[in-house]
Amino acid sequence: MDNNQTNKKEKIFDVALLVVIAVTAVAILVMGVVIGSKSGDPIGDFMKFLSGRETEDEETYSDDTVEDETTEEDTEDTKDETSDADTSEDVTEDETDPAETTGEDTTVPDTTKEKETTKPAETTKPADTTKPADTTKYVPVDPDESRPPRERYPVEVHELDDIAYFADALFVGDSRTVGLASYAKIKGATYFARNSMTVFDMLSVKKVTTQDNKSMGLLDYLEGKSFTKIFILLGINEMGYSPTKVSNKMRDDIAEIQRVLPGVKVIITANYHTTAAKDASSKSVNNSRIEKLNDAFADITNGVDIFFADIEDVFDAPGKGYMAEGVSRDGIHLYAKKYAPWRDYLIQYAQY
């Protein structure tokens, strides 16, 4: 009797032990499958697991997240040569807000040695810019005495309220002319301007929205019009080209304009100086290149039906040869309240 009970207990113990072993084996097998599923080799990783070897995959790293270390200086020379200080597209001949993002001037790279970007030597405190410029006493001067004087045709000096001359005048230009139309408009004058306009697309590109809400190029716009004088200010977007190439294209453009409007007077407006900081930091838009282009434009004039309005130094600090502080946010586009000297110069000295 005792032997039978002992045998039964031993059998129950054996069965329980077998059950424990089986459950343990199943658990280990399941763990092996889970571990091995990461690499696609369950059996191999399971054996590694049993032998105590590591099964974790090595981490890999990509260099794709490293930032491009190209600097602004490196990219300056790769920008499109015909885009501007002006980057928005549409403007109107009415009063429009010329606020645009100027990213740097996008021009053909200049292969000449870049000017040093050290702080300009002139460290005197800028004049109080809150006072309006006294344009009634403005006398055009050439700060660089080594440059030959430009041909200036004698004109009568007019009062600032003598604006009848501009009733049949058209102003053509880039974002700077948009600003003139918005903040210092001569009453009665008409404006045909858009951001980023150049001598290369002035006649044909159909991106200027007119008063009747049509987009057209200049030649199309001039058809049927009776303007007797056209003022043109262009060139800042073309600083990467040689002055000769730009002035030759200007000459061709003027010939086309006068073909459509026989007898019309064309007044090329000088590009005004930039600031000392811009002059020192930019290889393309600096005062030396501005002056060379203005000289080339002046050479086109003939004193008969092509004239030159020399506003090159109208925004200059007195006697310095560069734009005064507080006139422009970027050395190109004027603050809204600073356009008046340009308008006043035209009224007083540019009635040909």
C-alpha cells in the first residue's frame, strides 16, 4: 500500500517536472523568435542568445544631416545676373508699396579683387536726418576730381511748384521708381514701373499692371499714347554686366521708344550712390561701378532728344561721395520719407 502511494507521488512529480521543462522550452523558443525577427535569422540569433552573445545590431549614422557650410560670400557670385535688389514681381503705375525683399543684388560675378570689408574710415557722427533736405540749394558736384565732368546741358532752374512740365511725362523704372511713385509722386506724371526691371526686359516683358488692369510691356503700352518726355531709371539690377553692354542696350531701347513715339525726349536718370557700408561689402553694387555705368549712360545723350538727369550724389553725405546714413535700409531702396530730394531735383533741374 505504501509502495503504491510512493509510486504515484513519483509519477506526479515526474509529470510536473516534464510540464515545467516543456513550458520553459516554449518560453525560450518564443524569446528566440522575437529576438531573431529583428535580423531575419531567428534560429541563428536564438543560438547566440542561448550562448550569451550579444544580438543587438550595430548602429549606423548618415552624414545627410550635416548642414551645408556654404557662406553668403560663397553664394554671392552664383546668383542670377539679371535679378535685383528687387524680388517681387508685379507693380503698378499707381501708388504701390515698394517694400520688397532685397536679398543681395544678384549679378554676374565680378572677377576683380573684392574690396576689403573693413569699417569705412569715416567715423564721424551722421548728420541729423530728421531735417528735410534743402534741395533748393542743391548743386550737382563730382566728388572724384579725377573723373572728367559729364556733359550738363544748361537748363533753367525751376521752383518746386512748377510741375506743369510733367503732365505729359512718363517715368519708367524698377522698384526705386515704384517708390518714387508711392512716396514722392509728381502730380500729373504717369508711372510705368515694376520690381526687377532691367534694360534687357524693359520693352517686352508683360508684367506691369496698368490702370486698366492689363499686364503689358512698354512698347505695347506706348502705342497710341502722347507722352512728350520719358524718364528712365534702370541699371542697379544690371551691375554685374559691363557698363558698355548695359549702355548699348539702353541706346537700343531708346531707339525703339522713339520709333514708337517720334520726337519724344528721353531723360536717362543716373543711379544714385550707395552707402559706405554697401560700397565696402559688395563686389558688384558699389560706387565705382555705379559711377562707371552713369558715365556710360551720359555718353548716350545728345542734348537734342536724349538727356541725362544726374542725381548720382543727390542723397550723398556732404562732400563724402556716398549715400548719407538714415536714407536707405540696404543702400539701394530708400525709406519712404527720403524720396523728396529725387523728386525736387527733377522739378528744379530736369525740365529740358
